[in-house]
Amino acid sequence: MSTIARRPSVVELSQRILDMAKTGVYRESVFEALKPVATKKQIREAIAHAKKFGLHSVASLRDEELGTYYEVDLVKLRSIEHTISTPVPSSQSTDLTKQTTDAIVTIRLMLTAAKGAAIALTIIGFAYLLTGKQQASFGLFSSAASAAGLWILQKAFAKKVDSQS
């Protein structure tokens, strides 16, 4: 067997952290205990994963040298403990506020683009109508109507999303 042992997964590290935090543990103690088997990055990911299962900090017990003091909400842990082995991709952004804000900005850009296209096609259609190019103006008006329909549909969906958030 090689001299390098298999590194535990984030889920396994998370389980160890939760076990340690059942009686309370300082962040620095977690790093010291897991340093032989995991990197700091893996330990931080495991702490983030464990927070989804009831790990929380106690601000009043924070220590300058030992850092954050962690405890576990045993009720929450027991209620969802069966799902702890489900790996959660931690490399992806889990900041829900940022994702929601990005989605809202994207929706507003889509609304602006559809509305702008409808207006532009209508104006160009009128210009073609005034110059006597009726077939081209009909095509532009049809395109403007399609763009306006998309804008109305997107606006209705946007209102639905906005009322849910």
C-alpha cells in the first residue's frame, strides 16, 4: 500500500465535525484535529457543508486564539441526518442572494431587449409604409407584433417571479 492514505471526502469530514460539535468545539481545534487527513480548504468546505445540517457558531463564546465556537442543533441534525451522505458541490457558488439578483437583472435585460425590438420594428415599419414599401412594412409590423407578444409574455412571467421573491 502507498504511504499516502486516502483523503476523506467533504461529507466524511463534515460528519466528523458534526460529531465534534455535539459537545462544542472551537474552529482552530477542528483544523488541528483534521489537519493530518485533510487540507484547510477541504476542512472549510466540510464546515460549510456541516452548517446545512445544524452546525452553528456561538458568538458569545468566540475566542481570539481559537476562533469561532461551534455547536450543533441536534433537533435539526436528527431530522435531516439521513441526507448528510448526499454530496453537495461546494465549488459552485451557493450565495442565493447573488443568484437571485443575477436572475432578476437577466430578466430585466430580456424585457428591455424585447420591448426595444418591438418599438424599433414598429418605427421602421412606419418608415417603410411612408416610403410606399407596403410588403416590407407588413413584415416589419408582423415582427413588431411578435416581439411585443414576447415582451408581454416575459413581463407576465417576470411579475410571477417577482411576486414569489
